[in-house]
Amino acid sequence: MKPEWSNQNPRPRKKIGIRWGIFAGFAVFTVIIIALLWIFQISLLDSFYRSIKTQEIRSTADSIISQMQEKRMTLIQMESTLTQAADDTQMSILLSDNTGQWAILQKSSPTTFLERLTWIDRAQIYMETESVGGSYLFSTNNGEGQPENMVYVVNFTEKGGEKRMLILNTGITPVDSTVETLKIQLWYLTIVMILLALVLALIIARRISAPIRQINESAKTLATGDYAIEVQDKGFREIAELGATLRYAASELSKVEQLRRDLIANVSHDLRTPLTMIAGYSEVMRDIPGENTPENVQIIIDETHRLTTLVNDMLDLSKFQSGAIPVERSVFNLTESIREIMARYDKMADFTFLFEAEEDVYVNADELKISQVVYNLVNNAVNYTGADKTIRVRQRVKSDTVRVEVIDSGEGIEPDKLRDIWERYYKIDKSHKRAQVGSGLGLSIVKSILELHGGLYGVQSEVGKGSIFWFELPRVSPPEEEK
């Protein structure tokens, strides 16, 4: 099936505005933060606390065992090590042999269930620990109303070869009261965060959305063809750059629109003049006997050629800019080509054509299109040269490029208009001579051809001293047959 196109735009789905989008984003972010605070501070507080205490009791046991396995300790050294560990961690620590008959106890509190263990209890605990792999962790209560205890038992062999059992006991502080305190704080914090998030969301949303809404309204105005829009450079950098870009686009569109109108007016005038001449002389030759003279026929032929040239210029420019005309490159003698073109111009009366070239230069380009560039630049100079009616074409050779300059002695071009003369619809104001002749498309054709070749081009001009139009192409070695 062939795709179909309809000029009826589908009704766009209504979307949320940027202000409410930012507001909703802040609201969701705030809810997530508050939910995480409640989960971590209330629901997971006890789990985190027990995890930390477990890691602490295990690391303390590993530290004591590593010291006793590094060197053989005396009884005094053992007691000192256990005392230091108990003071640092606030744990009760019991060191016993595998029979339970020998033991050292260091308490961190006045009472601990470790002091109630008999040598039989200690021996039984050693055997149970061996049966489960040499270490285990459990919790116990000293009685109703007493804090919970975490007990870690690990069996090991010290450096002297004696089998030992290390029991560490630390209290588990109830977190219920802490949780209740945190709940109250979190309720206040939740209210404050919600209010603060609302205020910040409104401020930031307004700061971001206001200039975007203004840019959006300006873009809508621009779409109607009104290019006199005001776009302020407010807001963040990206938004300010967007506004500046839209303002620049409006300025360029306004300029193009004015150039389009000028082109229509100028081309209409240029088309009407030859058509009027052709129609007038044809009617004279038809209605008046004896007016069918060669002179009148020649006028009709000349005006027809003028009309054909104008139409061809417009067609050529459209083809160049659409890429419809391919570039057929070949290596040819650019100097000789220009020399032949200037020889044809020498037949024009009242004009002097000078060509300056120190050597012949070859280029790899489309010879026909480059000839068209030279013709257009020379025609441009013929139309606008000064009273001396002299046009100079100068070839300047560089290391790897050749530069061709077409020089006239006309009125020159104002500096602020140099950039625009290459535009498709450009014509200098009607008081200037350049608006009175031609279609204004010759230089646009030059620009299109040179850009297809990747060449450089430009103009140097000073008011009252004429202009120099130039282009550059890479030079190449001549073909073998030419050598």
C-alpha cells in the first residue's frame, strides 16, 4: 500500500505542562525520600542495630584469637588482653580450656550470665560448639525485664597447642523507645519536608517554565509569519540559549522574507519588461505596414534572449541547490579556459578586459560549471564597473591553490552588505545600481557551484573604490599528454 498524506493534523494528545511536570517530579521525589527515612529509621532500625552488634562481637573475637595465635602468652598477658578488649568494647569475655576447668573472666558490667557458668556448663558448651563447626552465635535473656544478651562462642587452638574456648557477651539495648522518639521526629520532619518541597517546586517550576512558556508563545507568533518577536534571555543557560537561537532564527527569517519579496518584485519587473517589449513590437509589426524590419525583429530576438537568460538562471540555481546537477570533474587548464572567455568579451565595444596570469594552472573540476562561475563574475563586473569601463581578471598562484580575482572599478559595496550579496534573494536597496540590473541570482549560482566543488569564495569591496570577487580551487598537475 502506498503511504497517504493528509493535510488534516491529528488532534494532539493533551500533555502535562512543564510547571506541573516539575511540581509532580518534586512531589514524587519528596515522597520517596520520606518513605526511605521511615523504612530505614523505623522498620529497619532494629535489624541494622543487630547487624552492627554482630559484626562488632565477631571482629572482637577475631582480634583476641589472632593475638593469642601469634605468640604464646602467659596468664598475665592473657588477662591483660581480655581486660583491654572488655574495656574497649564494653563486652564480658570468658576464656576457657576445652574441659571447662580453667577459665579467665573479664566483666564489663556488675552481673553477667557468664559468671554463672560452671566448669561442666563450659565443657558442654565447648562440645556443642565443636559439633556445629567451631563457632556459633545466639541470644539469651537474663530474666524478665532484663536486657537481651548476644553471645558468641568460638573454639580455637592457641600457639602453644592448647585448645581454648572464647565466649563474648554483649548487651542488646532495646530500641523501642528510640523508635518512638524517631517516629515523632519523622512526623515533624515529614511535614517540614512536604511544605519545603512544595515551595521549592513552585519556585523552580516557575523559574524554568516562565521563560519556556514565553519562548513557546514567541514560536507560535513566529509560525504565523510575524517575525517581530521579543524573546528575553532569562532563566538557565540552556533556556537563554534557546531564546537567543529563536531570536536569531526570527531575524534570519525576516531577512529571507524581505529578500523573497524583493526577488518577486525584481523578477516580475525583469520579466515584464522583455515581455512588454516583445508584445509591443509584435503588435507594431502586425498592425503597421512597413514595420516588419530586421531592426524590430532583432529587438524581439534580444528581449527573448534576455527573458531566456533570466529563466535559465532561476532554473539553474534551483537545480544547483537541490543537488540535481552532478559535478563532472576532469583535469583541465583553468588559465586557458579563462583566456578563451576573456577573448570572447574583447569583442564587446566600449569595455576593456584585462587578464593577468603568470603561468598556466590546471584544476580538477567541472570545466563547464567553472566557466559559468567566471562568466557570472565577469558579467557582474560589466554591469557595475565604473566610468573607465575596465574589468580586470587576475590569476594568483599559491603553493597548492589557484585564486581567480575579478576586479571592477564601480561604486563598491557597503561592509554590512558584503555577506548578504551571495544570498539567493538578495538585491541591494533600489537606490543602488545593483538593484536595477539582472535578477540577483548570478552570485547565488557562483556560490552554489563553488560549494559543490568545495572551493573558497569571497569579496573585498570599499565604497567608491570598486570590488574584487574571488574564488580559489586546489591546483593539480597537468595530464601526461599536456606535459
